[in-house]
Amino acid sequence: MTAMDTITYRPARDELAYTFGGRMPVAHVRSGDILQVHTEDCFGGLVRGPADLPSQVCKMPYLNPVSGPFFVEDAEPGDTLAIHLAAITPTRDWGVSSTFPHFGALTGTSHTATLQPPLEERVWVYDIDRQANTVRFHATETDHTADLPLDPMIGTIGVAPGGFEARSTIVPDTHGGNLDTPELRGGTTLYLGVNVHGAMLALGDGHARQGEGEACGVGVEIATTTTLAIEVIKGTGTAWPRVETDTSIMSVGCARPLEDAYRIAHRDLVGWASDLTGLEELDAYQLISQAGGAPIGNVCDPNYTVLAAVDKALLPAPSPAYGGVHARLRQRATGLR
């Protein structure tokens, strides 16, 4: 740790983690610190071209690695950890995506059993141009290309679950995890309830971009340098992950079936909006029913992810969420993008 309380962490390959919980911390950090964390892609950097089929170059369960965990001093069960994503920067000029046998929204899986044969396994390589701010898609069977906006996000970020559990990094739940929502981009603050002493924050699985729902189960997977600012909010719990931007608040639900994830997210947002504004619960429910959004994170992971979102400008004089920590951390992170 330097005098400026900025911590830089670059894990060696054998230091990558594949669970939330059950790991010793890689570093101790404090509320108010800035972290600059190097993350590997979901394939551990082993898929680099069309010939690198994930089933051949990767080995289960060593998929979706995260960097960490970081022990956050003064974080205790019943607190909330605020994580402001100041910047997410691709570290390579390429990213990869793929189809997997028995994985994705449009194929039979072990839990959606069908008689159809598995999808062909295939890899797509995307060019990343940070100057042009684009991600270039190349069709594999024709010469078609398409330039898509570069919109980096962190797919997996979370804290240790409670109850002495260790959860695979592929699973999203109350502790965070593989949320796979494009809303976790630079400039966003994520709120996670603390379940264990020290919180044990970890992150990885960067995407250069991802469509809502992550239909094939794989975004444009990248390694990143991610800069975050953290703050412990004492004595305030958070049951499900929450997200705040300059303009919106969002609640995250993770479950199967998809409608239960939708219900979790919207039930939490109705309560949060009511708490922030003093709106009676059914009035808040009605407003969110007509003005809210429901971006889907993923429909492929062990739990599905749905967000419930509402524009802060539509809420009647809302109190700042968590005492204004989003604006405070955003100011602290100024110049780190």
C-alpha cells in the first residue's frame, strides 16, 4: 500500500481464484482505498484463436477465474460494501467468444434436456480498437464484419457468501458472482451485502461488450485492468446486489426460473425506492410498473440474472442512496479513468 492508498494487484496464473469463499486473502485493503486489479478472461487466456476450442484447451472447473479476494478491513456481516468501477480497460487488442456444447440459451443443457445434438463448438475472435472505441465482429462462414461499440464491463464480481459456503465463480446469487450484466461498466457503483469478516472481494470475467441476456452464454471475453474505489457502509445491510449510476438505481435478482429473478429484482427496487422517497409501497410499485426497465443480465448461468431499474429523476426528491456514496466515490475516482 502506498501513501496514496492505491493498491495494484496482478495475479500469477496459480493465484487466480475459482470460488467466492474458501480462499485466503491476497491483500488487505481499507475503506476509501483505490484498487487497480488485473483480471484474466473467463478462459484464463487460453483461447486465443479459432483452433483453441475451449473444451480442448480449458479444464473444468478452471473456468471464469477471478482476482482476489481482498480482505476489506472494518467490513463486518450486516454492513454493505460499495464498489465504484472507475475504469475498465482491455489489456489486449483482441477478445474472444464461442459456442459450447450443451451451454447457452438456444440449446439443450443438462437441466433443459432435449434430444437434439449439441451445438457445434466454435470460436470468434474480435478486434478491439481502443482509439476508435470499437469491437469488430468477423463472421466465420462469410466475409461479413460489423463494428460494435466498445463497452467494457465486469461480468463477475462479488464477496464471500455466508454460512461457511464457497460458491463457484460461475454462479450469481445474493453475494454477487457471475452477474453478467452490461450495467457493470465504468462509472457505476455496485452495492453488496457483507456476509463474512473482511467481505473478501474478488472480480474478473471482463467483457469488451455483451448483449443483454448473453444468449450464447459468452460475451466478448477480455483481460482487463480494472480500477475501483471502495467504501464500507457500516450498519446497513443489502439483501441483493444493487447498482447505482448518475441517473438510475437498479436492483439485481438471481434465480431460476427467470420470472423469479424478475420478481426478486422488482420487489427489492420497490422497497428501495419507497425507502429513498417516502412513497407508499403500492405507489412505488405502480410508478416502477410504468416507468421502470428490466434489463436481462444472463439466461445461461446456474442462476439467471434480471435487473429492475428506474430513472432517479422520476422519483420524488429521493434521498441519496447509502448517504451519497456513489457521488463521493465517483469524485474520489476522478482522473482514474
